[in-house]
Amino acid sequence: ARGLSPFTHDALPRAILRFKQGFGRLIRARDDFGRVVIMDARVITTVYGRRFLEALPEGVEMSRAGEAAPRRGEGPRPGLAVPERHWQPLED
């Protein structure tokens, strides 16, 4: 399309889709547990990076480096940004 940024309208949506698919591969059943570490600071320092965080499945708990992440079976710890919605994987 004319005048549209190839990065914003093609590469970025594809990258976000792949990012989301990674979560789907990590968590497949209700009792599955996993962690994802994002080492690229652009996810919090750029507008396009924040689109990756906005695409996370509901209920994903996030913490920044240096903060204590919750352990399996524990509730969120102070200082964590936790979405209010809870993510439930699809039934098999």
C-alpha cells in the first residue's frame, strides 16, 4: 500500500504474532507453568515495543529485572505489574 511504513504495517505485526505464538507453545494446559525473559529494552522504551507487551495473553504476570517474580503457586509480590484478567488456556 502506498505511503504505509513496511515496518509498522508488515514486519511489526508478523513479529508480534510470532511472539504470541511462543506463549501458546509454552503454556498448553491449565496446570502448565513457564517463564519468558525479554532481554531487549526496546519492549519498554519504544512505542512499537510496548505493542508486544499489549499483545501478551491475559493473566500474564510481568516484572522488571531486579524485581522478585512470583514462584509457582504464589500470588503476586509487591512491585509486580499484574493484569486484572486471568488467562485460561484452551481445552484440548
